[in-house]
Amino acid sequence: MKEKNKTGNWLLNAVYPRRCPICDGLLSREELYLCRNCVEKIHPILGARCKKCGKPVGSEEEFCRDCSRTRHSFDRGFAPYGYHGELEASLMRFKYHERQEYAGFYAHAAFSYVGKQIQRRNPEVLVPVPLHPARQRQRGYNQAEVFAEKLAEEMELPMNARLIRRVKKQNARKSLVPPSGEKTWRELSHWQSRDR
């Protein structure tokens, strides 16, 4: 079975070559997630982190400036890398330009750098944030679902994208400006259990 899987992966990579998520260049067979040129370009967050969102903070700070001023709808965020420069461009390609193959890199990075923090919460299942059906048709896929699928593989957990669904369409989150944006975000984020 493993030999068949290797042949399938080789054929898949020949038809759809894997790309480096940082520079978007083609990866060689020896390069698992990043090309040789990009390995040294990115650096994980190793110092103090915000206790709410995971952004880097000064050693004396508990919360970043954003989390000190804004009430979020999530309990805790974890991030292996800062969101800027080449990583920001990479995430935009992953989200809006059909670079689903980047999910393996991001899932591996998340598991490597923050997997223990996630496992301490004893998750039973990973549930990606769903897109409204109209937005999913527009993008062609839900990057959160693609990422959650790969992260579930890394963590050996089940992933279920059908537990919840988005029932109201909302503006792109990046266009919501606090404090009115915060209210809008809460008002438009309604979820309906699939059990209903």
C-alpha cells in the first residue's frame, strides 16, 4: 500500500508540482515544505506572547495592544509566526489564490510550535470556521477547512467541517473597523448546529 501511495504522490507532484509557501517557487523532491532559499527567511515567535491572541509582546506585558483594547470572540489564539512580510503574502495566496498546498506547511508549523498548547486543551475534534456558501463558491474552497484537515492529520484527531455552518453572510473581517466593526462582527457571526 505504501508503494502505491508513493507512486500516487509522485504522479500528483508531477501534474501539480508543490510550491514553497514563502516564495511560491517550485519545490524539489528533497524539499518537504520550504525551498532552501526560504528556510532562513522565516523565524518562529519564541519570546513572550500575548495571553489572548499569541502575538509577540514585551517580556513585562501579558496582552498585546489590540487585546488590551478589544474584546475578542475567541478564548485563545496560537501562532507559530508573526503575520507580516512574506508570511502575510503567503497567507493571502493560501486564502484567496488557490494555494491549498500551503496547508501542509502551516499545519506542520502549527503542530511543531504550538501543538502542545493545543493538546493541553484536550480537543476531541477540530472544527474549522465555516464560510458562508456564497463566499465559498466565490473562493472555491474554505482555507480554514483545508488547514484543519492537515492539522488534524498532524495531531491524529478527527476533523469535522459539518458540525456547524454559517447562516448569515458578513463583510470581510478585514473591512470591519473597531469599535463599530467589533459590534458588527458579533452581530453577523451566527452559527447553526447541523443537528437542527
